[in-house]
Amino acid sequence: MRIMVIGGDGYLGWPTALHLSARGHEVAIVDNLVRRSYDHELGTHSLTDIPSIHERVALWQALSGHRITLGIGDICDYSFFESFFVDFAPDAIVHFGEQRSAPYSMIDRRHAVYTQSNNVVGTLNVLYAIAEHAPDCHLVKLGTMGEYGTPNIDIEEGFLTITHNGRTDTLPYPKQPGSMYHLSKVHDSHNMMFACRIWGLRATDLNQGVVYGLDTTETRIDPRLVTRFDYDAVFGTALNRFIVQAVCGMPLSVYGKGGQTRGFLDIRDTLACVELALNTPAARGEFRVFNQFTEQFSVQQLADIVVHAAAKHGISAQIAHVDNPRIEKEEHYYNAAHSKLIELGLQPHFLSDTLIESMMTHISARTHAVRPELVMPTIKWKKNHGA
């Protein structure tokens, strides 16, 4: 297939592009490189050294013999995106190209407006390009389990069948997003569902859990092909922060009670899920939703797992509960369905001490570059009256 990977310079987009390229697909990366500018804005950085996108693509071609087409530009700029889309003529699009940090979206009004306009307008442009130029093109879009929130009932995969006043219908599952970023993903889902229903497009919404891991088959070919590792309080996941804190001798900072529970998956499973979705595309007019995760953990459970793995690594790690900067339930029911990708053939990897120890080995070689002041939260969800 001819596959366009939007956001192909990012943590997931880069290994996805390599994975698909290695399997013989013609791959194009579209990216405006704004993720790198967030580091300049916030004073943050990837703990892994990331070459420029041009160097990465050239290196991949030299090592693998596979060429990746590169389009540097913003999908919010329709004149750029439409032209590139028509020239490349994709059979499918994998869309990672959004501002993906909840804390970043909650910094202030400007960052909230930027996140929603960037994410929603960009996705709308993608939908219009498909509708106007390639209506058979299959859109595989990265959503998030955070769209659902933490309801006191089981979370289904995108839709819920209900009976009300004696009548039954299957409707989109109610959404309770917890940040301006997660709200933008809800808007994306609604726009995609509309485009499929009204224009007959085909789309798969991958409501993904929290991803962990660094290594994929392709990135292991050469150290310079490595993807990002973010550990700061804005873009770093709790697991990444805990591993860095353990290796550097800092207490593991659990927000509040630590009962916040989410879905998690290995980065290798992200690649497998995207490939499964591409190989079994949605039908024309179909908007389908896959909940993309393999395990559920609470924040406290994650911290305990890291402490245990650190001990096996010869590190004595401690846990410290800190004030929660977010507005969220710290103890709640959480049971989410995630069977559709398993039914398509996903063979999941699971979080283990061995994997965490491997990540600790990576980080141990980079402790000199860790900046401890970046780990603790500074962005608060609650606003003062009148702010």
C-alpha cells in the first residue's frame, strides 16, 4: 500500500513509519516538526538523542534500502496538505499528527486553544482531502482511552447499546474527557463518525492506552534510529518518570492516592495494532472503534512494579505521594473492553520486570543528561477564581 504517516517524526509515528516501510509499503511522512519546538518552549528534552528527520530518513534508506518520502509542512495548512496528498495519492493514512499532552493543553488559555485548533482543524483537513480526492483511502486515527473518562460502568469499544422508554439503539459511548487535549480527541471522533456517515468514508479510531517502551525491530537496527523518551511532567508518562526517578535515586512521585487506573500497551503492540487495522480496513461508510491496550494498572501498581524491578536491578527505590495537580478520581471503577484487536490476531506483549530492567539499562547510561527539575508537576488543572 501507499501509506501516509502524519506525525512521523514523533514517539510513535517514527517507529510506525519504519515498521511499515520494512514491510514493503510505500511510506510518506508528513510532519511540521512542532514537537521539537515544544522542547525549546518548555526547556524539556528527549533523554534519547534524536537526529533531525532528514538524517533519520537518509539513514533508514542507507541501512534498509527502503525510501521514505518526506513532506515537511502543517496539515492545518490545507494548501500544503492538499497538494502533498494529491501528489502521494495514499491508499491509507495513519494519523498521529496532534498535540498529545494533557498537561500541555492545560497550561493556560493559549495552550488550550492551540491544542484544540491544531488537533481538530488538522483532522478536518485530512477528512476533507480524503473526501475530495481519494474517498476509498482508509483513515487510521490515533484516539485515546482518555475520551471515555472513568465511568462507573464497563467501557465498551466505541459504542453502547441502550434501551430507553422501551426502544433500543446502539449509540456512541458517552464521553467524559479529563483535559482540553482529551476533549480535542472527542471532537475528532465525532467529526470522523460524521464524515463516514455523510460522505461514506472509511475510518478506524484507535482509542489507545498509555504506551511504554523504546525498542522495536526496526529501531534496534542502529542506535541512531531510536525514538523519543520523554520523562518530564508535561510529556513524560508516569512509567517513564518512575523509571528515571528510580535510576536517579529520586522518590517515585505518585499523584494523590494513586488509584487512577488506565490501559497500557507495549510500543511493539502499537505497531502491530496499526498494521492489523490497515490490513483489515473499515468498509465504506464505516466508522469503527478499537480500544487499543493490553493491560490495566493503577498509578500505585505501576510504582510498585518499578520498585520491584529496581530491586532486581540492585536499586532501592522509594515511593512518595504528592499533591495531585489534576482534577480526577483517585479511586474508581475501571473495566474497559479490548477484544476487537485480539480477534484480528494481536499477540500482545505484557509489562514485566525484564522489560522495565531493560529500560532502566537504557536510562542508566543517560543519567548524566537527566534534569531532575523537569520531573515534578508544575501545571495545575484547577484555576483560581477569576483566572
